[in-house]
Amino acid sequence: NALAAGPVDIAGHWTVRDKWLGEDSEGNDIIRPASVSFGEAHIGQIFSTGRITLDGSEAAMHPLSGLTHNHGWLTLTGGNVLTLEHDLHNAETGRLEVLKAAQLLIDGILTSDGALTVGPEGYLRANGINLAGGSIMINGVVDAAHVVISEDVAVSGSTLLTGSLLNDGHLAVGSSTGIMEIFGGFHQSGTGAIEFEIFGQIPGESHDQLILHADSAFDGILGLVFGDDGFQPRFGRQWLLVDVRQSSEPEVPVRTVEWLLEAGHVHVAGLGPFTGDFDPSRYKWQADDLLLGGRDDMAIYLSFGAGGAGNLAVYSVPEPASLAMLAIGGLVMLHRRRR
């Protein structure tokens, strides 16, 4: 039914889904559209008891173009596209999902205090994004000039971010393992923490990786999680966790990363913080007393700048006692060969 102009609040459940009818003679999809209209009225907010699902590229709920506050559950999926020409607030009780090739296009600022999920094929665009609370998983593309993760907020995912990211909270790269790529620079404050998981040698598949395309800076906490599902690191292994990509254009300045981490602010899950000293002349943080995977024959160290300006690599190295045993073994073999 047509309603008078003005806001309408949604408290119930709505599902709008188009229908695929087959293909025409040229192989093009035939889709029956589905749409909902309230006349001149628009939806101003979704109550905490409300739920709206738009499923399909030809599914439309026209009043949603006026949405400013989500206290309930809003899901876009199946290639659906929703455009908002103003700010959107996803409240503490809200749940916002952009899944399966869906797009949420916001000509304004998105502030999220609630749950936010961007699926692997999802696309989220906004002028800016403030992540202020809730459970946040981002595995798709985020097109925003800047994204801010507030203090005490946890974010995880494998995303491509076109703008900059300021991390005052907790960022877990990957989902579980994966690659996060940032084109506008990454800056982590003293309250921030970033975490990498290492289960094997392949970036994105068995260990996390952060790819940076602009000047960045790391303060706060760096966390490393080594897998325990039969993962056995070996001597001399290297894991490139932060890969700073340099431009091939000669006029583009070298991209750098400023490492502001302090002693005790590099943590390894189950093993505690690094207690070694940072050597700024060699851009290396040695931790001889930090045993990798609980093994008494192997330690790790971090190298800042390995392979390029600002890169972060983790190396597994033998403990001094192990080195001595290797040296003795080498001498024995040499003696045998000479005989």
C-alpha cells in the first residue's frame, strides 16, 4: 500500500528475492525482478527486531534508500546493490552483511558499533568508515578514503583496501590465514595491535601477509601465532609478513615503514614477549631466549627491512647450543672425509 511521504521504521522480517527463469537464445540470464515500494515513504531505521534481506541483482526495496540507522539485521547478497546518499550508522545491536557479489555504496560516512561482515566477493564503498565496536569480519573489497579501527575493537579478514587504515584496536590479518592489501598506508598507534598467523610457507594459504603500497608506521603490539597442528618449522625458514611494494616508476619516492615497537611489545602466542634487544643499525630484533614452537633447539628473530625498505620478515635460527652441535657434527664429517 502507498504511504504518505516520511520515515517508516521496520520491526518485522522482509525478504525480497528475484527469480532466475533460465536463459534466452543468446545465453543471457532471464530474471524476474522483485521490488517493494511504500509510495512516498522511506525507511529511516530498522529496529532491533527487524530483518531485511535483499537477494539478487534485480531485488529492490526502494524505501531503503532513506536508511540512516540499522539496529536490526540487514543482508545484501546475490549481486544486490544498495545505494545510500547519506551517512549510515550500524548500531550496537545492528548486523550488517554484504555477501556474494553484493555492493553497499554509501555517499557518506559508515559508522559501525555492531556486527559487520563483508564476504569474499562483497564490495563496500563509503567516503570514510569508523569501526567502533562489534564483531567485524572483512574479506572483500573496501573502497574508502580512510578506515579507522577504534581502541578495543577487533577486526579480522583478507581484504583489499583502497585508502588508508588507522589501527587503534586489534587487527588480525587473514581469515584465518590470508592476505590484506592496503594502498593508502597503514598506521598503528600505541594502543593498537596487529596479529599474524604462521602455519606454513605459502603466503595467504598457510601464513598471513600484509601488503603495503604507501608509507606506513607501526607502534603498539606485534603478535605472532605459530600453528600447532603438526607444523614443524625448520632451520633457516623465512616468513615475509609485511611486504612493502615499491613502484617501478623512477619519479615515485621509495615507500618506507617506520617501526616504533618497543622491547616487550612483540608477543608470540603461548611463549610471551620478546626480551631481546632491538638493533637499529641492523634493523633486527634478536630473541635468543624465545624458543620457536617451544623447541629448545630453535629461536626466532625479526628482520625489519629484509628484501626491501620496511619489510618485516621472521626467521627461524638454531639456538647457540644447537649451533655448537652442528659445528661438532661438521668437524666429525670433515675428519671422516679426510681419512
